[in-house]
Amino acid sequence: MTSKRPRRIILTGASRGLGLEFTRSWLAAGHHVFALARSASTSDGLAKLAADHGDALHRLDMTVADEQSVVRTCEQIGETWDAADLLLNNAGIYKHKGDTLADLDLDDCLESIKVNTLGPIRMARALRPLLRKGNQPRIINMTSLMGSLADNSSGGSWGYRMSKTALNMASRNMAHELASDGIIAVVIHPGWVRTDMGGVGAPLTIEEAVASMTRAMDNFTIAQAGGFYDRNGAPLPW
Ligand SMILES: NC(=O)c1ccc[n+]([C@@H]2O[C@H](COP(=O)([O-])OP(=O)(O)OC[C@H]3O[C@@H](n4cnc5c(N)ncnc54)[C@H](OP(=O)(O)O)[C@@H]3O)[C@@H](O)[C@H]2O)c1
């Protein structure tokens, strides 16, 4: 993005992990943020940022798994802002229970799809009116290399993998449909990162992953819409 004016950014999964660090770094850069999560109002990390940044940060409790929750929340955002420049669909879950064809928990698979796939679709639909009025608007959908068919050399993690593969397809559809509004939609893989989800064995720190993804997100052009990228903005295999 070429413009240096403060951006109006909305992100899900802001209470901890990657989302909390994105929120911190955007506020530090002078941007305005709506930080959403199921526990946005009780997140210590977000409370500290609210104390430091005042009106630039808004916190709302919301679950991306529920249509009414998303619609209500996005209406509230619309009462404060008349436009938005960036939606980061970052909220995600990784269910571990049962991981073979024999013991796979299908309800967990459905829950993963509800959150990881349908959540970003709900958010994009509810926020399209604000995004189309934004400055160089974009939707960044946080996927995983585990959703790549080409990269799946081990199997396992059924629900998570399927939910992210489906998100990749949804993101390509978003890119097609939202191009007429000037909205760029992509999926990005953060790398394996030391968060609650990634665990202590992950090689990347949250700060490293967020710094590189922030640069990549800023540089995506309409020609790259619909793509699948790593944290540095390089294409990944579907
Ligand atoms: N860490 C990695 O190595 C890695 C690798 C590849 C992809 N990713 C992806 O990166 C994204 C962020 O991951 P992370 O590692 O930061 O995970 P994390 O530390 O587990 O944080 C997940 C975030 O999502 C929120 N969330 C979960 N379910 C939600 C729901 N139903 N509605 C709204 N918010 C919800 C959580 O907040 P509440 O609990 O307060 O709702 C939390 O803020 C995810 O999409 C994940 O799949 C991570």
C-alpha cells in the first residue's frame, strides 16, 4: 500500500497469539483497530493495548462461528466507521482429538469448518459494504500450509486440513467476486509459529511472523488477488 494515512483495520482472533501481535504492531504504527475475539473484553493483552492507545483500539466479543454474532458485531463497527481498509480473518481452531479414519471426531471436523472456513466468509459478507468504501481495501485470510493438497505428504489433522483447504477455495471465490469492488482477497500462511496453537517447539516467534506478514500484506496488488502466499508474500502450492 502506498498511502501512509492511518488505516482502519478489523481483525478476528485478536485476543492472543498472532492476532494480538498484529493489533500491537498496527496500533504502534498509528492505525485504528477493531479487535474481535470470543474473549476480546477479558484479554489481558488487549486490555494493556487499550490502556496505551485509547480510542484507536475497539474491542468486541464475538464468535465467528455464529451468524448473528458476526452480523451484530459488524453493525456495531458500522456505527463507528463508515469504511474499512483491511479485514484480517485470523481466528482459527485446531482440534487434536482423534486423528485417524477410525477414530476421527466428525463433530470436531464440522466445528473446524464452522470457525476456520465459514467464519471468514461470514466476516467478508458482513463487512463488504465498509470495505468497498475503504482505501486500497483487502481481505487477508489466514490459512495454513496444512491446507495445501500438494504439500500433504503425511496425512492426519483431518478437520484442520480440510477447513483450511476449503478456506483457500473460498478465498479464491472472494477474490473473483470482490474484484469489482476493488477488494483484494488472498490467503496467507504464517509459518510454524510459537503460539498457543503452534506450541513451544515452533521455530518462529510471533514477532518474526507478524513483521514479515505485515510487509507482505501491504504489498499485495490486485494482480495477486486469489493467491496463496507464505509470510514473505511468495506463492505456495495449492
Ligand atoms: N501458530 C501457527 O503455527 C500457525 C500455523 C499456520 C496457520 N496458523 C493460523 O493462524 C491463525 C492464528 O493462529 P494462532 O497461532 O495465533 O492461534 P491461537 O494462539 O490459538 O489464537 C487463536 C485466536 O483465534 C480466536 N478464536 C478462536 N475461535 C474463535 C471463534 N469461534 N470466534 C472468534 N475468535 C476465535 C482466539 O480467541 P478467543 O479464544 O478469545 O476467541 C484467539 O485469539 C489461525 O487461523 C491459525 O490456523 C497458525
